[in-house]
Amino acid sequence: MTQFNRRRVLRGMLGGSAVTVGLPLLNVFLNGNGNAMADGTSMPLRFGTWFWGLGMSKSIFVPKQTGANYELPEEIESLKPIQKNMNLLTNLVAYRDGAFFCHYTGWVVFRTGSSPQVNDQAPGESIDVTIANQIGRGTRFKSLTAAATGDIRTVVSYENANTPNSSEVSPINLYTRLFGPDFQDPNAPTFTPSPKIMVRKSALSSVTDEIKDLERYVGAEDKARLDQYFTGLRHLEQQFDQQLIKPEPRPACTPAKAPKESTMGNEASLVRQRHKMMAELLAMAAACDQTRVFNLSWSNASSNTTKPGYDKPHHTCTHEEPVDEKLGYQPNASWFARRSFEAWAEYVGAFAAIKEGDGTLLDNCFIMANTDVSYARVHSLEEMPAFTAGRAGGKIKTGMHVDCKGGQGTSLGYTAMKIMGLDAESWGTKSNQTNKTINEILA
């Protein structure tokens, strides 16, 4: 039988001229089960996050049943199409440890493992950065962060305490960054390294040599600063190295056409339009192995999303709208929350819609979603909800509702770290430090 490899092309003659035609990615490029590449290389494992602001309405959000096949309450009934692909976690706690900053402390604990002691300053790097340092060095982008808010101040990721990772807020800019001139199609029959990348790599190498010379003449404190800087340069070089070699074929990679620029604004339908485009772009970026770590925000923690015909944005609504005595909750606040959960369903659905091997792209992802509070009206950090999606290459069970019974919110991040291959004995600090995984969702 003819032996094919992943770089095979058809060669022939047409009108006296040589012709080269690249083959599409066929099943022959995968193993017999369709769950790994033909050479035995595993499908890439990806990590993602999603954020929504201002929590939920407990009475119509928390299911009465735990385990599988639970009934979705009305506030999250839009999650029905993805219920089998996700997990719902309830009754988690973020501990304040002596300081509390409204709409900040809760989500920062979930993402950094520690309670912030200074407002708008993280205690350290966020979990996406920790995981990206483990799995993201061999891709073009170590990680990607986007926000549907239209607000460049949206922050959900920190490189370190003083360095937030800015969010891309324009779908067309995100598309250009991902699939613009520097994009190397992994399924293209030919490969030509970008001269711009080659120049960047060459210039960076020269700087590295200068730093090595400088290190011999400085004191210990300056040397430590240079070591940190030099480490960052090495990481950049690794990203450039990746763009100077032909990428491995990815059967799921079919870059879409550029999206039309969306109208900026806070009205919920406009936010959803941007969110849907960004979800699809991030999913395809993962399918094309442009990145293995990604973040997307539906809203800010103090969400300013608006509702047509209603005079208060989401955040103001949660504090000023009275509880409807008949319904038992704030109806407009719940309206905003329902738009969030519809967006979560679309985000997960974007990854589930892409076939990869014998399953979907989502099957090789682990996505965690969190918020800033449980009940926004009183800024509660008890009984907080979270979601996960994806099976992480078979390491995670889905379709579950888990009552975490007052467990640490950091157990979600620690679970993510363990399944992503990080060898950490524990994660977090003080009251938020944990070495417990959420065993109910582990396969």
C-alpha cells in the first residue's frame, strides 16, 4: 500500500509546466481511532476561560438535583443545547483574607488563587498565564484574550501583579491579528517564513547577546531584573521559532472570512454580536493551533450592558431594582443574567461545532467560566457559581451539576492545573490555598 505522510503533495505536468497540488487532510493522517495523529502524537490539549459579571439569581439558577440529568432552572434554560458538554458548579466560596473590593475580590480569587489586598492590583499571575507557560510556548500566541464589552479596560488576565493582559475588543482586529498577513496556514502545501518574523528573530538574538555581556558587570539586584527580562526574551524567541518552521497540519483548521466590523455600544444585542464573532474566531484559532490558551469576557464585573427600553445598566439594576414579591427575584437583573448564559452557550457551541479527529475541538479543551459575585445586590462571595466545558481529552466528565457545599473556589483552578499537566502540590494562599480537586467531574 502506498505510504502517505502528512506533507505529501501530488506532482505532475500540465502544458509542459510542473504542477504541485497539496492534498487535503485525510483520515490517513490520523491514527486508526481518529483520536491522535498517525505518528501517535496526541491531539493538542487546550485551556480556556470565560467571564460574566454580576452572578445569578439563586432561586431560578441553582438546580434542585445534583449529578447527571438535572433539570435546568429557568434562568439557565438556554444552556440545554450544551448541557451534556458542560458542568455546573454551585456553592463555592472566595475568601477575603482581610480585604474586600466590590466586584473585584471574587473573580481575582478564582483566577489567581489569592485575595487581592490592593484594589485593581492582582496578587500575582492569573491561572491562564500559569497554564500558558506550561502548554502555550510552542504556538504562535502563548495566549489570547478578548472581550465583547467594547471596553479596552476589561481585564481578566494578569501576567504578574502589575501587568494586566489587555483584551482585544474589536472582532475585525482580532481576525487580522489571527489570520492576517503573518498567519501560516498549517494545511498549505508550501511554506515560506515571513521576512518580518525572520528580522524580528535576528534582532532579538542580538539583544540577547548584549544582555549576556551586561550581566557580567551588574549587581545582584540588577542581575535579577535582567534574568526576568531575559526569560521573557527567550519566551519571545520560542514564539518566533514556531513561526519559522512549517506548522503541523491541523484537519480542523478552516479559517473563516473576515467578519464585518460590529457597531460598538453596550446594548445587549450589540455585545452579543461581538461576542459571537469572537467566540468563533477563538475556536478557529485553537483549531489552527495558533494558540492553546484563550480568554473571552462577556461583560465587565460591574457590567454596563443595557436593555432596550430600560433606563438602568446591568450593574445599577442589581442594586436599585426591588425584588418582585411574586417572582421572588429581580426580573430585569435576571433578564441581563439570561443574556450572559445565552452567550456562554454560544461560546461552548463554537468549539463543539468544529470536528477534530473522532470527536470535536471541545472534546480536547477544558474551559472554566467564573463570575465576580453570587448575588450582586449584596456583593456576596458565598454560594458562587461556575461552569466548565469540554472533556480535556477524556480527563473530564461532563453533564454534571456539582454542589460544592461551601468548598473553596480555588479548587476549580487547581483542578484545571492538574488536568493540564502542572505538577503543583497546592494552589493559592491563606484561606484560599487548596490541594483539592473537584473529583465529581474527573473521569
